[in-house]
Amino acid sequence: MELFKIPEKMKAMTLVAYDKLALAVVPVPVPGPGEVLCRIKAVAICGSDPKMIHGGYKFANWPPYYPFIMGHEWSGQVVALGEGVKDFVPGDRVAGEAHVGCGNCDNCKKGHYTVCLNYGKDGKDGGIDKRHRHYGFYWQGANAEYSVYKTSALHRIPDNVSYDVASMCDCAGVALHGVQLAGVSPAGTSVVIGPGAIGLCAMMECKALGTGRVIMIGRGSKLDKARELGADVCIDFEQEDPVKRVRELTNGIGADEVMECSGAMDSPMKACLMVKKTGAVAIIATYHNNEVLIPANTVNFNEIRIVGAKANPNVSDQVLNFLSSGAIRGEALITHTFPLEDYEKAVDVFEHKKDGSLKVVIHP
Ligand SMILES: [Zn+2]
Ligand SMILES: [Zn+2]
């Protein structure tokens, strides 16, 4: 067993008010029973991070307090164990999940722990601690040199996967959960709307799971990466009508399944109109406004199955294997890396898609 010297203090990037970040020196957290301390090696910035910084999750009470350490798409190394931990040892290389369910509610018992019925019940409001955690959203996250996690949030990284690539586990997992809920028709036609990081992962996963071809819908230069990573057909929705084009490409039948990863307000409507009768539409994206239109009669007449996909339950080991085999080309998603000190700059590059940015990774 490797022994690690743990300092008393660490650097952490903290949110101290909406749109105000500060690099701080704070105590290194101590793992409780069933928890481990991890040295964070890589944290990818998620689309939710700038939104949280700007106050876009006020309705969800994220962050719940200041100063708050965000960051949830991380990889690192186990360096110390809390009481009773037997399934990990110091030195283990791991990737983390943001969600840890209570483990006891009906949903958790069925494996649906990202929609735990005890969400947010951590005892901090004076109520009962149901042991639910959502790291980086209402519980301390990974934008720091160290963080503490329950072992159920952790997955071992295959030897040939770097920490940077392993930090794609969350993003690729969000895609895979949606792809699995929709289902991939062997040798069929899968459509992915939105060639961002999650959409690109969904595309590679549809291929790994045996689709016949993937049609990617996006616009302009954003489709270049999709082409590079193996999209069979790219449709630029500014140049042609994607619903019409998908129907043409499928002899009027429609696609077997559509993965909606764009978050554009009109995409769920288009997805339902381009999928075949009895096809599936996965809503993997989130929307600025909750009220999005769908063609309800078409959904009824055509028996379209619409599935919501919340985060990345039960997919991390598969995703890490895909990253290891190269089925998901994690390294191709990472365009920039920054030290923790440059977090604000990193968020700016990520959020405003500067310099062709896709996934931006922080090294605390
Ligand atoms: Zn994320
Ligand atoms: Zn639960």
C-alpha cells in the first residue's frame, strides 16, 4: 500500500458570489466512514459550471452556500481512507461520479440513483442526513487539490487511460445513459442532434453499440469534429431542413432513434418529426426554458417513446472501458488544459467556445 503525505492546507477555487471566483487556501477535508480522500488530478469544465457561476441554478439552490467549491467531472488518486473502507487502497486511480444516492429509497433500490427520492437530504439544513450527495452542485466538488468522496462515487481507471481522458467519464456517461435509455437499433440509423462534447460522445457510443450509421445534425464548423470522429452523414440545419433530409435518407421511414443533445428549443419537436413510428427520442440536453413544444399527436399516432436522461447512473465502468478501447476518443474531445489558478480564464475559453474549445480540463 502506498503511503501519501497529506498536507493540512490546499488550494481551492471557490465561488464566493455569483460571477465572483477566488483562489483560496483551505483545510484539506478529512474522509468520514465509507469515504476516501482523493488527490484531484483533472477536472473537466461542464456546461453547468458557467451556468452555476452566473446564478443560473438559483432555482435549484446551487450553490447552497459561499464560499463553494464546484467541479464534478474529475479524476484523481485515492490518497487516504476513512473508517471501514475496504474496496479501495491509497494509490488507486479513479474517476468520480457527481451523484451518490441515498441507497434506500425506491428509486435508488432500482438503480435510479440520479433521481434519488431523498435528493439533497444531507442533514445540513437540520433535517435527517439521508446520505445523499451531489458533489460539485450542493456538496464540495473537485476544483481543489483534494476532495472527499464516498466510495460508491468512484470507479477505477484502466491503466492505459490518462487522468485527463478519465475526466471525460462524466460527460461520456451522460451521453451513454441517454443512448441506453433510447436504445440503439443494430445496423439501424441513429440521429444525434448537437455536435458538442455530449453529442460527440453519443455518436461514438451509438457506433460502439452497433448502429448502422449516425447522422449528426449541427451547423457550420461545429460539424468538423463530428466528421473527424466518424459521423456518417452531417446535416447543417442552416443549409437544409434536417427533418426532410433525415426522412429522405431513410426512404421516408425516419430514424430508429434520435439523441437530442443540442438544447435548442425547437430540437425536441424536430426529433419527434424525424424519428420513425415506434422510434425513440432521448432528451439528453437541458433547455433555457422548461416549456418546450412537442408534436403530441405525432407522438401518439406514431407511438414515439420519449425518454428523459438524468446524468450518468450505472455507466461509468462501461464508459471507462470505451475510453480504454478507443471506442470513445476522449483525447479528441480535450482542446485545452489550464492550471487551477487560471480557472476563470479556462471558463471563459470554454463558455465562449474560444479558439475552437470543446472540453477544457483543469489541473489542480
Ligand atoms: Zn457535467
Ligand atoms: Zn435514494
